[in-house]
Amino acid sequence: MHIPLTPKILILESQLIIAADVSLQFSKLGYDVLGIHSCPVDALPTIQRNPPDIVVMNIGLLRKAAGLKAARSIAETWRIPMVYLSANSGKEVLKAIIHVQPHAFISKPFDQQDLKRGIETTLRRMASERLYGSKPKTPTKEVPLVLSE
């Protein structure tokens, strides 16, 4: 697994204003934003053409079976780390997404520092996985790191 100095990030967010803000914040932080998609299935051709290093995705897009299947495909087939965004960070939400093994979870509302910490946490985990071997295939009972309050 390649650990990028400047990660390429793909944003999957259904709310255009939030997607634009996240993209702007990542650009200000020096990250390369490959694009924005409002549907995970629509993002698959982009991922095939130009795979991102990290996908940042609103977990609301996982509510439909196609969104969950696309997220699993991104994480498992391409082995692209996932960072989830959500306005709901309750225990039940975290338990529901743990099987997809996100690298980070950022709770809305968030600021630039929350986004930065989410990407930095993901990059550190990517480096650790490269050093010590790939991530486990079986789900763990661990709760992902929640960033912001």
C-alpha cells in the first residue's frame, strides 16, 4: 500500500454545500481533491480511472443497499481507506458501520482541524498497516475514532 505525501481524496456527500465546504477545506490543507459525487455507485467509474488514496463519505449514503455495496467494494476491492462523516454519532450508528472498518469517523458539525485529524489518522493507520501487514479481514468490535464533538 502506497502512503502518499499529498493524499488524493474523493468526496462522497449528498449535500452539495457540505461537499463544497469539505473540498475547500481539504484544498486549503494542501490535499488533492479528485472530485465530488453524491452517489457511491456513480463514483465507481472515477475510482477505476483514477483511484484515490482516501474516500471521505457521508454515512447517510449507506442507507440504501447499493450505497453500502459500493462502500464495501471501495474498501475491499480497491482497499481504499474510508473516512465517514455523519451528523449522527450515536452508539447505534457506530455499531452499524463497524463492519466496514472505517479508518476514521468525523462527526458533524466539524471544522478544518477535525478534517485534518481525520486524514492524518487515516494516513498513520495506512502507514501502520503497511509496516505491520494489511488490516484484518474480520470485523473487530472496536469503535472507530470519532473526531469532533
